[in-house]
Amino acid sequence: MKLTGRIILLIGITTTIILSAIFSLLTIRYNQQIEKALLNNARTLYQMVVTVRDWASDYGGVFVKKTPDAEINPFLPHPALITQDSDTLVLRNPALITRELSNLSKLHLGDAYFHMSSKKYINPQNKPDSFELEALNYFEKYGNSKKEFYGFEKKDDKLFFRYFAPLYTKKSCLSCHEKQGYHEGDLRGGISIHLSAESFRDAKRQNLQFMILASLITILILCTILYFGLHKTIIHPIEKLTLAAQKIEAQDYDFQLQPPENVSYEIGKLFNAFNRMRDSVLAYLSKLKFSEEKYRTLIENSFEAIAITTQDGKIAETNSRFADLLKISKRAVIGKNIRQILSSENIKSFDEQVNAPYPTRHYETEIITDRRDNIPVEVFEISNIKLAPEEQITFFYLRDLRLRKKLEMYSIQMEKMLVLGELSAGIAHELRNPLFALANNLDYLNKQLKNQPAFKEIYPELQQSLNKIHKIVSSILDFASPHPPEFKRINLIEIIDKCLILVRKKFEKANIKIHQEFVGDCFEVFADPFQMEQVFVNLFMNSFKAMQDHGELMIKGRCKNGSAEIAVEDSGIGIKEKDLARIFDPFYTQFESGTGLGLSIVQKILTQHQIKITVRSKPGYGSTFTLSFPKIKKKDIS
């Protein structure tokens, strides 16, 4: 809310509270005066009735000439007399006189009347109502210390003022009431006065309306006078200061603040102080801007990726090199938590000592990207750098290690290749002589037993297997000294069927079901058929070892953008995420019976064929090896 609105609200609330209190007191006072007037009227009427009763009581009642309307009181011992002139006189005791006067008051005064009541009434007409009974109990409780009892009561949708005062037994009253057990001074009953309070209620309502209207008019007048007075002397100068502060907030310093005319001395000093503050801020910001540009240039032109984070780890500033590593814009990087970007697993810390005024850490980890190819980085972290008493930042210097890791991998691969070359030479020497002997002996058996049906049935399979062993030995040598594949137009489905013939018995014996599903007509490719057989047999046997003695092998083929895609999916033990990057390394295996060359040979063959292989696996749920074959080129078709 603006200051003007706040001042108006404050003035309105203050004047409203003060005037409301004043007018409320006046209203209460007015109501009390009206109530006091009603009370005085009730007291006067009560005294008049009591005076008449006392007069009648002092004379033992009054005899009046009987008229047709004058009833004889059956509750009196001598209610009537006959005069010498034969006139009948009837006795009017104080109670009867009071009742008849009350009836006359109702007739002549309307809603103003009185009633006598007692808890020990003789005449049923003197029975007390609820108000009178409450009053009688009140006087019985407090005795002579209380002289009256009054309040407001609503009857028939009309408001009445009820007044009740007690009647105590006098000596003159004992002639009639001594038989009831009364003694002089006892509470015998009381007189209840009914006065209409409708005019009182109307007066209160009218007075309340008048007070509300008067207070609203007074508040409006006072607020108007105070507002215009304050606006000229305080609000208007403050508004100018506010506009100037907003300009400074918007980094607009090209202005000179002039105080309004006829302002107070204090306001003038405030304007001058504001101008001096503006000049000081402008000078400081100029220095700060130069310093910021200098250090920003150094950070932006750094060869290393740099990130600056707040205490809670959120990135506050970074250079372009850091954003380039994540393949996103600098704007998208700001606000991210550095701990969600740098992997907390497999951190390799360096133990060298660093002399620095702030806590430092030097370690190697990975940048987590939306893609699966996380980026290895070397991190130099400087923390708890204080910019303000309650503000600390942390510097992160990141060095991209992908090139170094690739060189290290190539170096390791070359070492493995050298070892494999030496091993392959030994394998060739050790296996080729036994293979040559087996081949000669098989030819000899064929010459001797070629007419026997049993041998004729197994001879082709033995010959094919022996040739297969010979080619595998050659492939190991090829791994160390590769030769180009012999490309031919082949059908992948036929190749897979041939491979399944070789492994089907082994799978059936282990209760492993094999399912095939091929969709499309793009499965003719150019490749070396023998090497493709090696690829699929190795993949099938790898799945066989992963499934142990039960499971399902699913071979799916589909066409994707005109190219063939073959997926070999098993329900085996799966591969841990940390081991996925190593499964194609030579001599790496998860199985005790494995040599670690199967998937290495597969990768080597696929690389020569420019066939992309992807692996998806989850421990306990199996693995899927997907081969994406290139399209057949026109020159291959011709």
C-alpha cells in the first residue's frame, strides 16, 4: 500500500476510533438519561400507589357505596355494611384499592399500569408473574438492603420497563394478614410497575442514527482537512523521494532531486542528504562496474569451466565453457544445484596439499547430463569465500577429461591388443596342429565309413564344426591382425536361423525358450556372412550364460527409416550400470567359464561393418543388444 493510502487509512482509523468513542459515550449517556427518566417515572407512580395504600391501611380500609360495578370482596371477614338509610357499603381494603387503581391506569394510561403481587396471595389476581417472582426472590435474598428491582421486558412484540418495589407488613396490615403468619416488618409482596418503553427504543434508534451520521460527517471533514494539510507538507515531498528512489532502483542516476517550495527545514535537509547519497552510490557503482567487468572477462575467457555457487549449492554465475559442457545455455544453468550436476558417486580425491586461505578440494568425478554419456571432469573446489557477513560463495573449476580418458582408453586398448597379439600367435601354434590332425582323421574316417548311414548323418555336422573352429581360430588372429570382411548380399533372417541351428539343442536342454519376431522387408544387407554368424552366435551364447538354466531368448527384427534393426533380448541376470562400459573390453567377462573375447570380437566385426550396437540392461531383468544396420547403398545394389 502506498504511503498516501497508509496516511489516509491511519487518519481515518484514528479519527474513527476517537469519534466513535466520543459518540459512543454520548449515546450511552443519553440512554442512561432516558432509562433514568423511566426509573424516576416508575418510582413516582410507585410512591403514589404506596401513599394511597398507606392512607387506606391507616383507616383499616374504606367503605364506599355499593354500585352495580362494585364487587364485594369475598376474602374479607366483613366485606359489607348496611346503613340506617338501608344503603349498602362495601369495604375496599388496600389490596383491592390497588387493583382497582391499576385497572383504571390501564384504561386511562394505556401501557402504563401497576400490579400488586405476593408469593402468599389470597386472591388469585395477585399471583406474581415470572418478573415479579424473580424480584420477590431477590428481596428475600438481600432483605432490606435492596429497595428496588427493575429491567426491560418484551411482551407481545412491545418493550416494557418493569419496576418492582417491596411492601413490608405494617401494624395496620396485621388485622387482615396476621392469620397468614405475617409479622410486622415481614416482606408481604410488592408493587410491579409496567411502563411502555417503545418511545424509549425509538429515541435510542433515532439518537444512534443521528450519532452515526454526525460521526461520519465529522470523520470526513477531519480526514479531508488533515489529508490536504499532510499532503502538502509531508506526502508530496515523500512522493518525490519515492520516485527518486525508484529511479535509483532502476539504475537511473541521471537526475537532480529538487525539494518542493515552502517545505520545512527538516524535509530540505532530507532532500540534500538524498542527493549526496545518489552521488556516492554513482561513484561506487562506477568502480564496482569496472572491477566486475575485469573479473568477468577473466572468468569468461578461462580455458576451464567455472561455476560460482551460493551457500545452498545453487549456481549464481558461470562462464560459457561450463554451459558448453552441459550442452545448454548459460541462462538455463543459473539456479541449478551444483550437486545435481556433479556426480556424488565414484569420486576420486587427490591427496596433494594446497596452500590456500579457504577450504579446498581436488577430485575427479563426472558431470551428469540428460544423455547417458556423462562427462568425466577434474574439479578444483574452493569453498566458504565470504562476500558479506552472512553470504558465502564457492568456486568450482572444472577441467574436461574426455580427451585424456580417451587417450588412456586407447593406450589400455593398445596394451591389450599387444597382449592379444602375442596370445593369438600361441593359440595359432597350439591349435592348428591338433586341428590339422582332426581334419586328416575325419577324412580318413569318411573314406572308411562313408557308406554307413550313422556316419553319413553325423559327418556333415562334424565337418562343419571343424571348419567353424578353424575360422574362429583365424578370427582371433584377425582380432590382432584384422583383415577386411568379404561383403556379400545376405539375408539376416537366414543367418540368424543358421546360428540358431547350432545353439538350439543347448538352449532346449537348459529349458530356454527361443522366440522370433520379424516385421518388415528390410533384412537384406551387405555384410560378411561368416562374421555375421560369429556376431549372432556370440550374442546368443552370451544370453545363454546370463540366463543360466531357464528363461526366454527373444529375437526381434524391425525396419527403422528403411534400415534393419535386430534386437537380441534375454531374461537373464542383467548387467550392472557401472559394468556396461567394460563389456566390450578384451578378456573382461562376468562368467567363470568365459574368455572375455566374445563381445570384443563382436564389437570388432561390427565396427568394420559400420554397424551400431547399443546395450540396455537392468540387473535382475535381463539385457537387450540392439544392432542397427546401415542402408544398402545404390553402388552395393549394382
